[in-house]
Amino acid sequence: MAVDFMNNPVAWLEWTGIHMSPWKMIGLTGAFMFGARWVVQFIASRRHGKPVIPRLFWYMSLCGSAMTLSYFLFSQKQDAVGVVQNLFPSFTAAYSLYLDIRHRGWHRDKAGH
């Protein structure tokens, strides 16, 4: 039953004419988060006057990948291309986040980019 609920259109959106399932909302939110990480990187680089990848970039990568990966795994879509497309960036983001935490620690100073 829970799976059917996640694949059916959300009732409170019907008045707008938008037919969107909870899984699609999760997938779109993940895709938006994965894309918005570049805005975060742009703002950080602009502030520092040099290329910078802030830790938030890696958190957004992991969350966005996890959300879109769950969409492709558990929704009616179940697309192998989408799974592979989101699985590999997850490993890269997780490893980069690990290296950042190992190198700078959990509580790094803002000037230490």
C-alpha cells in the first residue's frame, strides 16, 4: 500500500492541474539540489576570488544523488540508466567529503579554503 501511495498523484495538487507523485517530487527535489550545488560553488569562488569547492557542495551532491537514486530505484520509473547516472557521483561526493573532513576537520575556519 505504501508503494502505491508514493506512485499516485498528490491529492492537494489536483486543483493546480499538476499531477505529480511523491516519488516524482523527491526526484525533482534531488535533481534541483544536485544542480543548485553549482550555484553554491560559484558564490563561494566569487567570494574568495579563486576556485573553491565548499563542503556544502559535497553535502548537496550526496543528498541530491540519494534523492534521485531513490526515485529511479523505488518509483514506477525504475530506470537502470538513472541508477547508474546517480550512483557513481555519490561515491565521488562521499569520498571527497571524507577527504575534506579528514584534511580540515569537522569545524574548519571559514578562511581555510
